[in-house]
Amino acid sequence: MKSPFIVTYSLTRRCNLKCKHCYSSAGGEDEHELTARRAREVIRQVADAGSRIIVFDGGEPLMRDDIYELINLANTTGLTTVLGTNGTLITSDVVKNLVDSGLHRCAVSIDGATAGTHEWIRGVEGCFGKAVRGAELVREAGIPLQINTCLNSHNQHELHEIVKLAESLNAVTLQLFLYVSTGRRCPEILPPSLNGELKNIRSNINLRIIGTKLHKESRCCEAGDKVCCILNDGTVYPCMLLPVPLGNVTKDSLKDIWANSPVLKGIKENRKPEGRELCRCPENA
């Protein structure tokens, strides 16, 4: 059984924002996150499993004091490293440490083209300017910048302006996600209703946009196939949007979990590429 190509490691549930759409319900302290030693073991397991890319996110991964050490370790094992952050904690010193750690890409989450929209979704006043400034510092330091945007009913009207903002920040990629009701499940936010609008925004832009139907007309879910997620406590999920435990890397290696999990085998056996209409996640619709 092939190893997951991309592993997202949600290092912590600690976060300085209160995002209404957070799939991990992050915030406050995290008594379950793994120690630095255990986290290093997880990274080695990801490399030993044959995975190619590790994405460090949270919560807010920059709230871990050992984040630079973990990125550096992942690089020494041959993994491509990506940091997913809300951008608000990025300073000149942070960027220098990220460069020194060898980070390959930084993905900053921006969920609106205006402070009002972004901050309503993210729950903290002033976070828009900090996120934008963080993204600017990343690019100024020469780290490839990706902008992540969760499209939903509250920000879909700013889609074109979000694209322009990502271009102005010299992002190499804009990753669009469609809101899925997991985690906090804020009743005020609904999935977007774009009515084909996504297909029209590629013209006259120099930005690579991935995610949703802009990337592929249709695809079957990659959860438990090419991707997986390791939670702060070591629990392995096929995807954060498919919270079905496959095992825990503090008890079994990721390689063993991937090869022997009966849940994962069931997912793979029931996946039918020709039956893509069976996929229910809007990311794969």
C-alpha cells in the first residue's frame, strides 16, 4: 500500500484567533499536544513511511517554541516542509528563523479582501493587517508564499478581490477551500454558492489557483490515499474533514497504521474512481 504523499501534522490546538470555521476548534491551552521529543519521533515516522511533503499546522504552529527545530529536522529527513499559519505572529525575527530552518513554503490564511470580512470570520480585531504584513515579510525573505482561503457564504462576494490581494502579495499559489461544517460548525457560516463564478477568474491573472473545480473538473477524495492528517495527540485521520481514527503514532508507526488499519482498508476498497458522484465533500464535488 502506497504511503501518503502529503501528511498534515496539526502540532497544537493552541491558537491566538477564534475562527468561526475552525475544523479543530482550536484556542486556549492544549494539554494533549505531544512533547518535543514525541513530535520529533512523529516527523521521523512520516519520513520512514515514504511520504514526500509534511505540512505543519494547528491551531497556530508558531505558538510552539520548537517549531523551527521541527521544520529543520523534517528537512534533514528529506521531507518538503510547508507551514500553515494565520500569519499574525510573523515578525522579522520569525521569518529569519523560518529561513534558517529551511522552510520550503509558507501558507498564510486570509479569508477576506477586507478587514471587516476577514476579522468577522477569524474572530479577532486587527488580525487582517497582521496577516497581510506577515505574508509580506514571508515574500520579502524569499520564502514561496501561498495564500489559503476558505470560501464560504460570508466571503464569497470578495472572491475576485481576494485573488487580486493574493496577486499583490506576490503569492505563488492561491489555495481555495470550500467551507465544510466541521469543528466549531458556526451556524452563521454556510458553504458558498458560486454558480460557476470560479471558472471565470483565471483570465488575466498570473496566479496559480488550486482547489475546488479550478484545479480539476472532478476528482475522487484523496483522504486515506494520497493524504492523511496527524493530530496534536498523535491520532491519525484520513483527513481533518473525515475525522475517523485510523490509529495513533504514539502506539504504532505511521507505516504500520497505513498498511494495516482495517478502517483505511475499508475506505480504499469502497473508493471507486469511476463513481466520483459518490464523493460528498464539497472539495471534491
